[in-house]
Amino acid sequence: MARADFPPSGLVAYAPASIGNVAAGFDLLGAALAPLDGSLLGDLVHVERAAEASFQVTGPFAHALAGETRPNLALRARDLFVEAVRAGGEEVGPFAITLEKRLPVASGLGSSASSIVATLVALQALCGDPLGGSDLLGLAGRAEGLTSGSMHLDNVAPSLLGGLQLMVPGREGQPATRRLPWPSDLVVVVVHPAFRLSTAKSRGVLPPSLGWAETVEFAGNLAGLVEALHSQDRALLSRCLRDPLVEAHRAPLVPGFRAAQAAAADLGALGCSLSGSGPSVFAVAEDEGQAGAIAEAIGQAFLAAGLESRGWVCALDPEGARILPPGSPHP
Amino acid sequence: MARADFPPSGLVAYAPASIGNVAAGFDLLGAALAPLDGSLLGDLVHVERAAEASFQVTGPFAHALAGETRPNLALRARDLFVEAVRAGGEEVGPFAITLEKRLPVASGLGSSASSIVATLVALQALCGDPLGGSDLLGLAGRAEGLTSGSMHLDNVAPSLLGGLQLMVPGREGQPATRRLPWPSDLVVVVVHPAFRLSTAKSRGVLPPSLGWAETVEFAGNLAGLVEALHSQDRALLSRCLRDPLVEAHRAPLVPGFRAAQAAAADLGALGCSLSGSGPSVFAVAEDEGQAGAIAEAIGQAFLAAGLESRGWVCALDPEGARILPPGSPHP
């Protein structure tokens, strides 16, 4: 993809797309994605110091933000960053910021988290790392929360830190996450149908309260997943890689989802559920061949429901957000 | 304790007391107890083949069962065992069974689980192991569920299997548990106030439903505990060794509990909560000296609330239920 509209100096940060929830961990688990073909699946943010603040959006999904009436998330992230640095007694800015919007919005791929995290990481590097790592995570969570009403880390944490991230209780109410030991041989398929589903709508279908049995099942399933990953118990991993809590409520919002899930199960997927609040679907396969077949079958299921789609066969991105080397190609 | 009333032949099984919930894992976690002084904290069941079925209860808490109108749990366990063996095409029995009731009832120490598990383990050994290990766990869960209305494994699993047990999703709805890696240097204090609190009453104070934030906090806290144990992260362990779900509802039922908890925290306990549904309280200490001080302080808190109490300083019992060697003393 050409980036001729980027200014020639400054820094470029990349933040990967992510799967929120990862079936078992509603609001508590997230996984960063790295396509096996080496391409980048995530937004890029270019920043440089400037005489006055500016912001532009380029890239294949720039048009999707054109009708947005709220301030762009990258700008909110910038403002939170400047404010946090100022709280430490320093002044930074103004900045010229260009967001290369490469991820589809309202897709369930952590598009907003990617924009936020790439912005923060770019500004942090440009300004000489004025903030700590947990500060950045907190800022990213707050910026993400400005969309959904409360702090959610399940996309920003993996996009920032890479891997499979579990949200855990932090010191004095601070956000904290831990990287779980995801088996490196597993392959993750994500398929995005051409269909927008807002997080607000996905949250709107959830019932107001939960029963005790549901709550206990959800917690036991998530704790079982953590146990399975640490003990390398693949049978238990597969039993726990499911969503007992929200999937049933959201499935009707995504045409073709149940057929896609059934097809993935038939092909031996270890698990298959909505990515975040959907409409994207993810599945976990044991090798690349199986992953390709599952991606194809999920695409066919969406097509049968009248939706075009695009799929990626991925590992987990071990690194998370990063500054790209100057002049590097961004396939 | 004298056991002159035990017949001279047959087998004796021991099943340890246990802490249900272990703060973080309502209905999902349980820990088996082994007093550091080498004494047995749990019920004993003696079984032998007999011309006709008989059952008697002895021991220091036999009187507590005297007014019980329902069949004793040991008898229900025996009946489930005989039925399960019969389903496999074998006939066993009749048995002469003596339950030495050493645990206080309605105490939060897993007293009913101990009676059930000791009965099953004794019969299983006497009959030459006709059932599989997961069958025994399922039977124990069913026997325990006859009290509370649904299957609960959080006491029977540790009493049967030892250690800290997490309930996880099993194959085709079967019960399954995993032993979590509890640090062997930690010391567990349990203190039992002279006060009965039925599980039914403890469950009765819980609200009918839960909010999403509560559910997510509970699951994240439990998953964080599993992560902390595997990664040997003691700070995270301490942050997760708490009960965000039920403790607040049950605390008012136990006079002195909040004072006991505050005293344990002042003394540096890693965590302190109700054991199971109470009224017993447990705390986790980092060494035996600290544990002794905490046990003393919890006892003082109960005394200030008008309750005598008895405390034990324990490790986790690594083995769980077992057949005692013939003629062994049972301190």
C-alpha cells in the first residue's frame, strides 16, 4: 500500500488488530494478531513535531470515519497523552498526526484499540518515553472507554503488549494484565464479513443481569482456560475455548455465524466464536492446512448468508505495538 | 481419641476437612487441610462386609447428627456406590459402616464432604476398586448435592484428591477438576467458632441475580488467581485471594468475622475470608509464626463477639482421602 501522503520525517507506529474476549474471557481476554504471510493487520500512525497541531486520516478505511461526529479516537488518545505528560510537569506538542486507517471499523477486530494504541506508542517514542508502560495501558483503556462508557482493556492490552493478554486485578485499582502461555503451533483464523456491528448494539442485546449458574460457569470456564494453557492440556483448552456468556445473545446479530461455527467445528477447530462483539469470527486450528480450510468454510458460510468476507490466517503477534523502522515497507 | 467401638476387622478411610471457595472461587475452588502437628482433621469411616447392613455414628460430633431427620450422608454415599457398582453388573454389600464424626457439622469445614468421601473411599477399597476415580468424584458430588440441591464439588474434590482443586469443564458434562500449584511454604489457618451456620441459610442471603460488572470481576479475579499460582506471582496471588462475590452478603451472618478479617490483614495475611459458607474463617500466612499470630487474633475477634472458637494451623493435604494403615493411631 502506497504511503506517499505521509510526511518524510517523524515516526510511524503500528498496532496490531486483536480478538477481544477470545470466546472464554468476556471483557477479560484479548489476543493480538499477526498474519502468517508477514503482512501488517493493524493501523499505522505517523507523528512528528509541528508548529501547529494537525490531524488527517488516510488509508483504505478512512472513508468509514468520514461520517463520524465524535472526535477521532487518535485525537482523544493524543489529548490524554499530552495531559498525562503535563501532569508529570512536562509540556509536549503540538503534533502533526496522520492515521493510516487500515482496519475496518465496527468489525470486531479491535480497530479502535489499534488506532488508540498506535497513536500513544508513536507519541511516546517521539517524546522520549515520558510515561511508564502501565500508564500507557491505562491511557489506552481510558481512550477506549470513551467509546463504550467504561474502561475495557481486552483489545488495547493485546494491541499494546502482544500475545494473549488476561486482565487481572491491579494494585490499588490500577489496570494490570498478564500474558498467558499460548501454544506457538496454534493457528488463528479471523474472517471479517462486510457488515458493520457497533459495540453499542452488541452490548445492547445483553440481558440486564445474570444468574448464579451462568456466572459460575463463565468463571470456571475462564479459569479452566488459564489452567489448560499453563498445563499444556489441549483437550481442556478446547473444552474451555467457548463462550458460555454472551455468544448466544449476539449470534442472531451476525448472519451466517452459526453456520460458520458449525463448519469450523466439523473441520476440527479447537474453538470458534465471535471476535470481540462481532461480526468478525475467529477460530483456532492446529496447523496451517486446517486453518486454511476453516477460513474457506467460514467465508462460504457468510456468502450463503449474503455477505462477502475477508479472512486472515494468523499467529498471535508476540510483540504488540511497535515503531516501524524508517523506510520499511508496510504490506 | 479412643476407637474402642470400632470392630477389629475391615478398613478405615480418612477424608480431610476442606476449605470451599477459597475466597476467589465460589463453587469452583476447594483446598484439603492437613494440620501441621500431624493430627487428622477429618472424619473416619470404618467398613466391613456383614451379614446385614448396619450403620452407627461415633466420635466427638456424633451428637450433632442425632437430631437429623434426613438419612445420614454416609448412607446416601453408600447407596450411590452400591447402585453404581450394580450398574456395572456387580452386586456388593451388605456393609457394616461406622462413621467416626470428628468434624463439627455446619461449620464451613467440609464436614459433609468428609463423611461422604471417607465412605466412598472405604467401600471402594473394601470391594477391590470397582469404580474409576472420576466415577467416585461424580458420586461424591451427587451425594453432596442431595443436601444443597445441585452438584457441588468444591469440598468433595479436595477431600477426595487433596491439594487445591479447581473445578473445570469436563467431557460431555462430566465433572472434572485440576490440582493447582499451591506454594508449599504457605501456611493456612482455619478457625471454627462455636456456631452453626447451615449452607441453606448461607445460600439464602445471596441475591437472586448478578450484574455484569460483578460477574466479570469475579471471573477475572479467579482467572488471576490461577495465573498467579502458575507464575508464582505472590503479589498477584494476594490481590486475587479475596471474594468479590459472596462474602459481603454472608459476612453479617458471622459475628466477629469482619474483625477477624481486619486482624488477619493487620498481621500481613495474604488473604482471609469465610471457609466455604462459613462460619469458619481461613487465612493464608507466609510462615508458621505469622500463622500462629493470625490464628490467635482471629480467635480473639470471635471471643470479642461472644464466641468460643478452635483453630488449626495447616498445610494443604497433598494426598486427600486414604485408607489408614491397620492399627495406626488417629490423633
